[in-house]
Amino acid sequence: MFKPVIAALAAAPLFAGAAFAGPYVNVETNAGWTGDNYTGATTDLHVGYEGDLGDTASYYVQAGPAVVAVDGVDTETQFSGKAGLGLGVADNLGVYGEVSFLTADDSDDLGLGGKLGLKYSF
């Protein structure tokens, strides 16, 4: 039940008319549970920039420290970032995409993520 609400809230800035394009601060916590067992959370403390791409598209980029708190493990600070695009394809339909990364202390590899979606407003 909550997944569609969370997805809609996360994508909403991509389709709102930008009253101000420019720098911003974004603090976001993503926490996880398996059943009623808390597994951990990552809190991003990002500085970003957003703007319009023509009349129907927008973009954002953001990065900064990420506080990773896994249940039963010492809290670590990593570096994370995101970049996304949104495009209005009709009056009530938009498409969006995002790529993200998170560093790891004990590896040269980055944790990478991505999302693609459609948003229909009625």
C-alpha cells in the first residue's frame, strides 16, 4: 500500500512546474524492515542543483555524505549521489528516471541503483 504513495511523492518534484531552478539541500532517510525486524537506514545529506530542460523536461543532480546505520553494526559515513530526469509526454503523463551511487569503505566498487517510471495524473 505504501509503495505507490512513496513512489508518487519521490517523483512529484520531477513533474511540478519549477518556481525556482537552482541549488537546494535534500536530507532523506531510507529505512528497511523485514516483517517487524528493523534492518537499517541510510540518511543522505545532499546538496544539489535542479533546473528545466525546455518546456516539458527537468533535471537534478545531488551528492554528499550518507550515514549508513545497519542494525547491529557500527554506523559508517559514505559518499552518495543521484541524478534524475523528468519528461512530460502528455498533459497528464510523465516519465522519469534516476541513477544513484553509494561508496563502500572496503571496496573499489560503487553500489549503483536506478529507477524508471511513469506517472499518470487524473
